Amino acid sequence: METRVCDVTGFEALNQDVFRVRLRLTAVDPESMHYRAGQYLDILLPEGKKASFSIASAPDQGRDLELHIRQVPGSEFNAMILSYLQTSPSVQIELPKGAVSLTMADVTPETRFVFAAASTGFAQIKSMVEHLLANQAHNRIDIYWGARMEADLYLEKLPQQWAHEHANVHFMPVVSEPETSPGWTGRTGLMPDAIAEDLECIEDLAVYACGSPGMVYALLDRLTEKGVAENQVHSDVFAWAPRPA
């Protein structure tokens, strides 16, 4: 793990409460900067505080890093993070962090990927999918993105584009409260149920789950009921929010 300085090169709203922050590593040899798709970083904040965010960009993008940060109503800490990033020309970060990641060494021709994202968990998924596509992986890639309402799918056009441009990529957004999204004609219900319902073959399956502990463990339960081994399911949640014994 290393401490680096980044210029803040972009801060934009992606929907009603999610912001995309773009960072660029300064004075660094790209060859010396090592992080893996799916890892996260810490932003060093005033008063010795830190905030962790998944890196939404793939390592193939070199010095440019992307974060997706949700605004949390009533959270002073969250408001301070957003204000700091919006007003600071540069920030310090620590990276890489996180045991869950994806490299091409993890991929065999038979590996079939299921990526499950809830809310801004899409950031971690985006990094891994873009890494696979940048390296011309032809494996089947199923992307599920669960949200309460359609407006929460803050970059919905991006996975739609992946699926349009790559025959091996399939995108399934799932809205749990369709009454909040007039005109929604897509999948409804809970994402773990949708994934379990669609699952036909568990051989060579690799599942990456990014979201709240509740979602991740619900998905794990549904998949193990279908015969999926626990070691086929990967999530940072297992490290920072282990299930009580």
C-alpha cells in the first residue's frame, strides 16, 4: 500500500444523489502504480480521517481514477467528504486496498462471470468488467444491477452499451419498487432472486457481489441453495462484515 497525491480533475452529478469524482495521479510512473480491478482506495481527509471508496476505473486506464460517491442525507461526515472533494485541487490517497479483485490470471476460457451490484456497488463491478473487456475476454459476463427505482441506475446506459457492443455481455437491471418508476417495463423484485432464477449452470461460475451485507448474504444464501459453492462467491463484505458464527 502506498500514499499518493492526486489532482481532482472532475466532480459531476450522475443522478439525484450520486457523484462521479475523477482523480489523476501526479508525478508517478504508471508502471509503478499497481492496483487490481475491483480494489478500493482511502481518501485522506482533514483531522486524520479516512474514507474508503471502490475504484470504478480499470487499471488499464493508467493514472486516471474514478469514484462513485452517494450523497447520504443527514450525514455530516458524508457532506464533509463531498465538500472536500469539490473544493480541493488535490487530495492524498492510499491504495491499493481490498482482497477481492480480478486479474486476467484468474480467468480461464471456461470461466463464466456473474456480477451483482447494488447501488454504488456498480463502481467495483465497472472496474472489473472494463478490465475484462480491455483484455478482450470472451467469457460470458452477466451483469445484474439492483436498485430501488430506475433513477438509481445512475449509469444505466454504460452496461447497455457493453451488451450492445459485446455479444458475451448481458445486462439485467432489477428494480425493487417499480411503483416509483412510471413506465418501467424491466425486471422487478429483488436482485438475489433474479440471479437465482436465471442460474442454469454452476460449473466454472465466478460470482462477484458488491453492495450491502444484507444483499450479499441474501445472494449467497440463494446461490448455495442452488448448489453454488461459497468459494465461488466473492465479496469484500465477507471481510468487513462477517456473518456471526
